[in-house]
Amino acid sequence: MADELSALHGEQWRVTGEEVRGPGELAVRLGAPPDGDPHRVDLVFLVDRDRPETAVPDRVTVLDGGGADGGDQDPVRRGVEVWASTAGAALIELVAHNGRFAGHLDPSDPDGLPGWHAVHGGVVGWGTGKRFHDVQDWLVRNPVLPALAPALGGDLGRDQLIGVQVSFGAGGGEQSAEVLVHGEPHAAASAALAALDWPRVAEGDSYARTFVLLARRAGARPPAGIGLRAAERT
């Protein structure tokens, strides 16, 4: 985790005790183990490690089978890479506020979530076979936030710093679609994601994941002490 975040951020992250610390007060901690699933890990990003209200949890799948090209790779490292490219990038952008790490979508952006300033992390894909990239390509071309908005609703339990993970795909005659909101499965949004017309590959498999940080609801004050210049422009 420290190596991956250092490479992504261009700043040093280091292991200190039971957490990985970045510049300023940034930190990542290992969350409580998900119930009964040895292939999933909860990670908690803290914008300020001394302020629990700045915590943004996310859940990472340890990806057996390696990278998007199907090559061999340590599954834990691959899971960390996927998290860093999606959630990590969006969360670092929150404090960098320069557009280098992730994109900004204001509350009126047609690709965003109505009523929220969103920071959109990268889109990562993986799978096997000739069409392993199909779901990733579809997700790049088809913003899902507007499609999920009716299911998510306007009230997400807090006015700022909400992580929304979107992961889905198909292979071997099976498919999965899951939306996590602040680290917890959101049944209605997951069902809406499953109903969209993304590719169901017949040979091999194809999956994709992205992460969106809802920095703040329109009209809400930015978190005290956190740089949200990009959000404040909206």
C-alpha cells in the first residue's frame, strides 16, 4: 500500500504502526474483516487521521488470476493497485484539488450525480480471453452515476465525503453487479446496475470497477480544514 500510494501521489507514504501515512494528516487503515469472505478487504482512507468524520471506507476484492491481461501477479498487490487507481486516486484528488489524479463533476454535470459535487476516480478492468476489456470500455463510454441516481436517492446519510464504489462484470455464465455506498452494499443501486446493458461476454470473463467520492452535497459547507477548492467553485 505504501509503495503504491507513493508512486501514484508522487509524495512519500510510509508504514507507521498499523496504518499507512501520507503527507500532512492523510492515512489509510485496515478496516474490520468483511463477514466470511477471505477474498475481500476493507480499507479506510482518512483525510485527517485525527478526525474520524473524515474517514471514507471502501472494500477491495483480492483478485485471483492477476491483471487485466490474465497474467500472473500477486493477488494482494493487484487488489491494492485496483484500489489505488480508483478510490485512492479520487481521495488524493480531494486534497490535491488540481485535476491531476481524478476528474471533478459539479452538481449540474450531466455525467454526475444531481445535487452533489463528485470526484471521479479511474476505471479499471480485468478478466480473461479476447474480450476481457469489454466491460471496462463500456464503463468509460457510459457514465453510470446518472443511471444510478434514482436508486441512490438524494439522502445518503451524510452531506459530504461519501464513497460510491461500482463494480460489475460477467464470465462463465455468471454475472455480478454491486454498488457500495460508504463501504456498505446498496441493494437498490446494485439492482439498477445489474439492469443496465453492459456486455455479458460469452467466452472468458470481463469485469470493471470505478469509485466516485461525493465530496459534498450542493449547498453544504466543505469539511472544515480540508482543501476543497474545486468543489467550492461549483
